[in-house]
Amino acid sequence: MNDKHIEELINRYLVVSFAVTKKGENLVKDSIGDFITNDQHYTLRYIHKVGTCTSTELSEEFDVKRSAITAIINRLTEKELIKRTRDENDRRVIYLTLTEKGTELYVKTEEKIRKLVESIITSFDESEITSFIETYEKLNSLLDNLKECKLEE
């Protein structure tokens, strides 16, 4: 590929990546409502998936600073969606779990998001969506590898 073609592809990628991310975030926000943010929903989603975790685990999973996770956890705790439990053997370790209210909200919002995503992916042929998801997974893997290389430098 020549430099001009590469530049065009980079531009197309950046434009569509930004647009899809913003539109997707807005659609998810519309689906889950104003009670929680997208980041709070993804936090509930992760805790629901694993059952119990720590704030360190969340910061590593979401690749954000612990201070950002602490803010999310504080808000979710205030809303009585998650609870903190200290480790009996090491009081410095705090485990996070969903409350009953948190589980109910997660299930309700996840169903809305599932319907939203289903309405989008059913607009594609099965081979198109499978190819897209595989390509997106490859992009995620490449980004993970770039991050690892930067950490090693």
C-alpha cells in the first residue's frame, strides 16, 4: 500500500471509530436510563459475571486508575447496588459484590442492552457479523499487545 492509501484508511478508521463509539455509548445510555452511567453499568456487569472482585481487579480489567474505580464504587455503594465486605484475614482487602437491588437493576438494564444489540446485529448476515466480531476481537488483541509492549519499554 502506498502512503496516500494508508493515510486514507487511517482517516476512515478514526472517523468511524469515533462515530460508532459515541453513537453506541449514547444508545446504551438511552437504554439504561439516568439512574446509572455506562461505566457504572459495565462495573455491575463485571461483578455480576465474576460474583466477587476487588477494586484492583476492576481497575486492571477496565484499564483505568484505581481512583476512577473508587469513584464508581462509591456511587454504586451509595445507590445500594454493590456492597463492600472486608476480608476476615486481611482487613486491607475489600471484596465487592452486587446487592439484591444491584442484581435486579443489572438484569433489567442488561436485557434492554441485549435487545438493542440484537436489533443491530440482526441487520447483518450471520457471516458478516461473525467476521466483524472476529475482526474486532483481533483488533482488541492487537491493542493488548501494543499495551504490553509499551509496558515493557
